[in-house]
Amino acid sequence: MSQAIYRKYRPGKFSDVTGQDHVIQTLQNQIKNDSVAHAYLFTGPRGIGKTTVARLLAKAVNCEKSKDFEPCNACPACEDIAGGASLDVVEIDAASQTDVENVRENIVKSVRFTPNRLKYKVYIIDEVHMLSASSFNALLKTLEEPPAHGIFILATTEIHKVPQTIISRCQRFDFRRIPVPMLVARLMGIIDQEGIKVDEDVLQEVARHADGCARDAESLLGQILAMAGQDSISMEAASLVLPATTTVLVLDFVDSLANDQAKAAIEQLDNYVEQGIDMPQFMDDVIDFFRILLFAKMGNRDLLEMSFNSDTVAGADQILPKLTLSKITQAIAAFLEARRHMKLDKIPQLSAELAVLDLCGKKVGREEEGRVEDSSKLDFKEQGAGSGSEREVGNNQQELETNEIVGEVEKEPTVPIQAKETVFDSVPVIDLAEVKRKWPDVFQQLKQCNASLPIMIQAGQPSAVNGDQVEISFEYALYADTMNRDKNKKLLEEVMKKVIGKPLRIHAKHENLKADQAVSDLIDQFGGSVV
């Protein structure tokens, strides 16, 4: 059985490690000066070399023919450690051995005995944050006063879960994510040894998807090489294996936003979902792209030029003049909020579509204050000025009638004026049950007028009627805020008037629909009302 790429090309020397020079230089100086510490703590994201460097350190301190403070990989000690046959180098997976008895048996008691044949006994504890509190306590004394022949190397991806008492007894090394150019260079070295030609764009895309993790990049490259089965691999062939979200799609989407083309951006989102694009992953890529644009806008182009190929950089340069720093930060905030809601949305692109409307709508609203927003940008088809004028006349007539009634009430000295006003305003002009019954018809009629608003309406439900005002409840504040925009309210009010036959006002609010639904179910079953 063939080895995975990341195992086949695991670094065998310190000089083979990519992107961790600050760690390697310090460790080699300690070996040179014979000042190796008794306990180390390696922390950082997954797949960037923590366990690999721990094994290299174990070989380097025990190597019988070390040269330039590197393991020779040829002596019996190096061969035994590399093959996992050495009794003096113990690797423990803390995730599966969290019990205190395992720590006492495998570490605390074992470290007391001198090494079997090597100079040092080395204990590598991976994912050390998974140890139980009692296991940490058992390890504490040994870390504080270890025997001269014992070296402990702890590795973790979640340093905040490691007790400070443990951290203070170790030399801490923070491993960093590997920059895209370094990952590309490493991948090029691998394909050269494999004797396969791969387009540089493919390697660039693989490195970008790896998010700074060498193991992820090498695993993805291994998939591409296995799939291709040929001497040359193009971007077209690699796209069958690479995650569906690509830089080109992100670039097109961001360009639509930069031009305030909400309709085009929403259509792109719908098309991407139909193509099988993973929407949460797409949002992560969009957020990352806007972050890179933010740095470029502030004058730091290094990240832009390191992360993408020349074609993508050229496309980004065309977008940058259309964006302000304010718009970029608004986009990052909006899509971060959308990303948080995606796991709960039945419609995968819904939160992203609302974020698009919010971003493009805010700009249009400021430029055209006091007027209805441009429908070509927000894709909201107007029903005509007549219905709006009729409602305005109706509202004026209603205000006149209200004033007349209040005037009559003022003649009654025994009844407080405010009390009568409140009673009048709270009398519903339509029953909530009737609104709920006709709500599906409202949804269908709205679909004929607009492509995006019905999607959001599905996430809400009528919850109360107060006078001529219908309250619509949404589980997320973002949805309620978007629905309360004047243009959206106007369109829904016109559709409701057409379906229900009465002029109604709309007010959207944010509340816990699940809890409210449970209360409604109890009321339906046992009767009564909420006090």
C-alpha cells in the first residue's frame, strides 16, 4: 500500500521544516550549546509541524553521528526513533489516554528509570490539552523536577485549555501558519520528486485552500495526483478534486458588490448553490478576500500578491478603486454575521442574500435620501405610484376620523382621553388568524413581484395585529432590520392589500420563534391567553 504524500515527504531534518525558522534556530542553538530544556510546549494550528519537530528534536538529542546539529537519519538511534521501535521515545495521544492512571503508569513511573540504550528518554504528549485535571496534577511534579535523562515535549492546538501551572514549567514555542509562497515552494519540491508536471495555478489554489497548514496542502495535492494518473495536471483536471469554491467565483461576486449590483450578486449566489458550491466555505473565502482587499486599500499589498496569482491580483486592482475602507469593513461585518446564521438556515444562501441587500441598499439609501431606492439595484419591482398615493390618502382620512373621535371624547369629563386613544388604536381591523390563513397567498403573490424578498418572508411569521398594524416576527435581528426598511415594507404592504383587501401597516420584530411557538401550542391545546 502506498504512503500518503504528507507521510512520504515528512521532514527528516530541521532544514526540511517549512515556515518555522524561529523555532528551528532556537532548538539548534540549544543542542549546540548543550542547553536542551527538560520540558517544551509546542502550540499552534493543526498540520504545521509540531509533532514533526518534536520527533526531530528527539532524534537530534540522541543522534550518534549528528552533523551541523541535525539528525543523521542513518545511525541505529535515528533509525529506531524513525521506525517507532525505540523504547526510550514514547509518544502519547492525550485525546485517547486522558485517565490519570495512564499518565502515572506511562510517564511518572517510567521516567524514573534510566534510558534503555539512548542518551535521553523523550516523552511526546500530543493534544496535551485533552488531559484531565487529575492527569495534569499527576504530571506537574514530574515536570517541575524531572530526572536529568528525561525530556518532555507537549503539543497542543488549544493552548488556552492548558493550565498555567503546566505552561510556566515549559519552554513555549508558538508555531505559525505557513505563508502561501512557502507552501507553493514546498509543493513544487514534492512534484519534482514525483516527476509530475502541475500548473502553478493549481499549486497556488491548493496552498490557498490549505489555510497555512502544510499537512492539508500535501493531503490535497495527494488527492489531485491520485485522481489525475498522468504526467501533467491542469487546473481543469484539478478542479474536480479541489473544493468547489474558487478564487474566480469570489472575484466575480465581489465585483458585483463593488458595482452595487445586488441583483447580479444574488443571482450568482443562487447559481453557485445549484452548482454544488459549499456556501459556508464560500462565505469564508469572501471574508478572507475582503480582508486582503482591506490591507491593500491601506497600502499593504504584500498579502494580496502572496495569496493570489497575477490574474487575480489584476482583477483585485480593478475592484479596489470602487471600494472605500468603510464599505470593505461593512462587507466583512455583514458576511461574518451571515456566516454565523448559515448553519441554522434551511436555505443555504439566505443569510448571504440578506447581507447583499443590506450592503447595496445602505449605499443607495444614502445617495437618494427621501426617495424610493433604484429597483435595478435592489431587484424590487414596484407596483406603481398609485397604490402608494391611495394609502397616503387613506392614512390622512384615518387621521381625520381619529381626531374627530378624540374631539368627542374630550367632551366626556369622566373618561381619560389617553385611555380612549389607547383603546381605539388597539382595536384590530383584521383577525390574526385571517392574516395567517392568507399568508401563503401573500407569499405566492410576492414571488411574482420580487425574487429575493419572498425568501426572507419564509423565515418570519405574523405574530400579532394591533389596529391596522401587522407584526411579523423573525428569529434573527438581521432579518427584522432588513424587513423594516421602507422599500421592503412598502412592497409587502401593497401585496397584502391586494391579497387581503385591506390597507395594513407592517412592523417586523426580532423574537424567539421557537419559544413563542411552544406557548402557542399550549394555548391551542388547553385554551386561555398570555397574561
